[in-house]
Amino acid sequence: MPRFFIDLHDGSNLVRDKEGFDLPDLDAARAQAARIMTRIAQGIAEGPERQDYVLAVRTEDGTVRLRMRMSLDPEPSE
């Protein structure tokens, strides 16, 4: 089973996945990446600033196979 690594960049910091996930294919890696992005969005407290995230799914040889971007831009309601 292939191993996929999911790295996260939050605009300031890069967190490289050193353990990876054993997943059957790129579709499964995409689903895992979406779950990670969902958890990030759920855990963000309201803030005054825009927050951007880029998640990269790479293979064991370092090839980036997929990127996901998420921007959270809170706008207060009046």
C-alpha cells in the first residue's frame, strides 16, 4: 500500500509530515486531506484576521500529487 505524506503551511509555518499515511490510492489521500482541513476549520477560534492554509499531499519520493487551499476570512455581521 502506498504511503502518502500530508504537509501543512499556515502562511508562516510549514509542518512536514514525517510519518505519513498508508492509503490505497490518491482518492483516499484526498479524503484524508479533506478530513484534516475540516478539523483545522473546526478548531479555529474567531480572529480578526484572515487565515490561509495550504496542504500538500506527497508520495514517498517527494512528488506533490495534490494541493488543497483554505482561506478563512471572518466578516462580522452588523
